[in-house]
Amino acid sequence: MRLFVTGSTGFIGTELVKELIEVGHQVRGLTRSDAGVEQLKAVGAEVHRGDFQDLDCLRRGAEGMDAVVNLAFNHDDFSKFAQNAKDEIQAIEAMGSVLEPGKLLVITSGVGPSAPGQLRKETDPPADSPAMPRRPEQAAQAVAAKGVHAAIVRLPQVHDTRKQGLVTRLIQISREKGVSAYVGDGANRWAAAPLKDVAHLYRLAVEKTGPGTTTYHALQEEGVSLRDIAETIGKGLQVPVVSIPAEKAVEHFGIFFGHAAAQNMPGSSEWTRKTLGWEPTGPGLIEDLTNRKY
């Protein structure tokens, strides 16, 4: 297959592009930097130089492809989260507009919060919260309505010993504050999965997704408690571990992370595993947090 991959030199994209090429797929990767150009060339990918906000560039990249995999999102500036979410929707719409019926669009979403005692499942609707303005699933469904096959990959905290999703930011906050904190009793849980296993799931989604819209959960662990995460960070940084009352969460973590740190975001991947034959084998989140360099 010929694939156009955005975020091709990012955390997940780097692993995915290598795996796709190793099994014989042809990859065109979007990059805006000289380093990205060299990285893509080194693994045998075609370079598409441009910016994620340049919609004409995205259309040219996606044109004539068998599949598009959208991994790009600006996680660097949470003060512009609403604008970043808008950019993502416009990018999905632009790339989807040039895909022919029967071709495939793969987009990235998040597991999202669940009610107490429940696990988010693949059949659950997209998370819908004013605090989380991202709407990639709705954008993909609109593209699918035109006959394009669509795969939605919901991500948990994707980790190795370098990065751990939102947990990486919690580590930064803990270093700045001098304490590693959780909210309340810390019993709320976040689902997690190892980087290489997540990249492999994207490849399986590319190869096995059929007509309509299909949602997958890239989860190895249903949920890891925020207290366990905070205690592991505390040991790594050698700082005290403390409980923060819910009303003080925003003051301690900031607006976005004050909300996220109190969220319960566990999920199930039972259907995904059976459908794709996906069996993650990598380390758990706590193991990678324990082995990272602080």
C-alpha cells in the first residue's frame, strides 16, 4: 500500500514508519524540518516537505494514496489547545477530501473519561467535554460518509522510557513544584500501552480495516492508578508524594492538567485484540517510569 503519514517523525510516527516500510509498504512522510527529511530518507520513506497547518500541502500529500494516517497534533503548547484542535479537524477534512471512495483514513483520538466503575469500550461514542475541544472522531465520520473507510485509534498514555503521554508533563510539574502529587485518594486510573505495541496496532489497522468507520482501543493496561504513578515519579525524582484536594488541583497542576489529573480514564481493548489479533508484549507504564532517566 501507498501511505501518507503525518507526524511521521514524531514519537509514534517514527516507529510506525519503520514498521510499515519493513513489511513492504510505501510511505510518504510529512515533515517540516531538515532533521525530519534526513530521518525519513534514512528509513527509505518518501519526503513530503510542509506544515500541518498548510491544507493545500496536506491535500497534495494525500492525493493518490491508498491510505492516510494522521498522527500529527501540537502537544507543545496547551495554551493554544483549542486552536490546535481546530487545526486537526481542518487537516482531517482536507486530507479526506482527496481520498477516493474505498481508500482508508486512519485518525488518532483519545480514550477519554469514563463513569466510575466502568471501562471505555470501542462501541462508546466519542468523548464530548467542553474541557476537551478535540473532535477528530466526528471529522473522520464525516469523511467516511463519503465512502472512505475510516479507522479511529483511541490512545491511552503511550510510553517508553523517554516519554509517557500526559505523565511526562506530570513529571515536569513534580520537578517544578518539588512534590509529586495526585488528586484525592489517587484511585482514578489512566489506561496505558507501550510505544512499539501501539505502532504495531496502527499497522494492523491499516492492513485490516474494512468499509465504514471502525474504532480501535490501543490499550495494554486497562488503567494505572494516579497514586501509583505519583509514587513512582516521587521515587524517581526523590521528592515527597502528596495528595492534593480536588478544589486545589487547578492551582497545583494548571488549568488543563488540573482537570486531567482528576479524570478517570480506564478502558477495554478486548474487541480490538480479537479483531486485529493484537497482543501487546511490551513493559507496563510503571516499569517504564521506574527505568526512565530522571
